[in-house]
Amino acid sequence: MTIEPDLIARKPLAIITGVGPGSGAAMARRFSAGGYQVAMIARNAGRLDAIAHELPDSFAVVCDVSDSPAFLGALDGIAARAGAPEVVIHNAVGGAFGSFLDISPDIVQRNFQVNVMALLHLARWAAPKMMGKGGALICTGNTSALRGKANFAGFAPTKAAQRILAESIARELGPKGIHVAYLMIDAVIDVPWTRERFKDKPDDFFIQPAAIADEAWHLVHQPRSAWSFLTELRPYGENW
């Protein structure tokens, strides 16, 4: 049976993975405000539904991106409902911290599934649908993509691989009119749990989710004559 896209498909589609209370929700709000329908992917159904009720032309897709068959099935379901995407943003993140001697290899493997393999599956699924029409693929990362600190053995290798994969995809898709960018966030994002952890820090210690979302919007809408690949964001007081 053919499923006809519903009326929401009249607007361009943005797909965002990892829609939590911080940057994911902020990007969903920014693209919804900019006239997109937004397919929001995450594991937490209650949180997704709350955001979907807030935003017109957005809808929740409950999925664990580390489960590759389920993820690809969810993406196919999105396309059946809303058409081909113009924007895809991989914001889901798998993280764990600890010494390489202590951290479980299974945790590292899962982080590779979330950070690297999910990006690969998302790009392989989306790129053919953008060929000849253009589009944008944005991946959010952080400075672990550039350096491996002590106790980051379960995280930094996966983010470094993610950045290199995104660069390889960008070099291939850029000349075909599809913009791929890596948005590196060198900051503590302002969400309730980070406020609790860093309760003595001033407001300007944190990066605001809305500021991240604005930069993602900017990257997606850069003119073809001035595309960025690697973009870094950090508060003015952050050491780098």
C-alpha cells in the first residue's frame, strides 16, 4: 500500500536526531520557526511529544539511532509521511568517560554506533534523495573530535572518527551541490543538569542552545559561494 505524504509535506523537511532538552530542541524550534516541518528523533517519547505539541508541523519519531535497522526504518517512515528531506542534522551523541583501562569496550562500541555509524546510515539514506536538488547535512560535535584527553577514551575516538567521516562525506557531496558541515561545540551547554553540576558558574560560562541553533540555521543557509565545513563555537571566556 502506498502511503501518501500528508499536508505537512508542503513545507521543506528537516530531520534532527538527538532531540533532547538542549541543542536538539533549540534546533527543532529554530527550523520550525523558519518554515520547516521538523521530524524529531530521540529515545524519550514524553519529551519528544511535549516539543511536538509546542511546534506546528513537527512530529516525534521514537527511535534509538544505535539500532541501525530500526533507525533506517524510522527514516523511511518519515519520508513516507513527509517527503524527502532538505536538511538532516545528526545531533544524537553517545558519550562515556573513563580511563582506557577501566571503560567497558562494549560502551565504546555503542558510542561508535551512535556517533559514527548512525551518521553513515543517515548520510547514505539522505544523499540520494538530495541529488540534483541540493540540501544540507550538519553534524554536531565537540573538541573531543580534535584531541584525546585522559579519561576521554570512551568518547574522543568516536568523535574524531565522526569528524573524519563527515569530512569525507563533505568532499564527495559538496561538488554535487549538497552542503555538509561539522559544527564543533567547545562549551558546556546550558541545560538543567549542567546548571546543577556547575552551579557556581556565571551565566556567560554556558553556551545557549538557541545560539547553537542559530549557527546551525546559518550553516544550512550559507550561499554556495561561501560554504563552511568546520565551524567552532565557544563562549568568549572558554580556553582553547
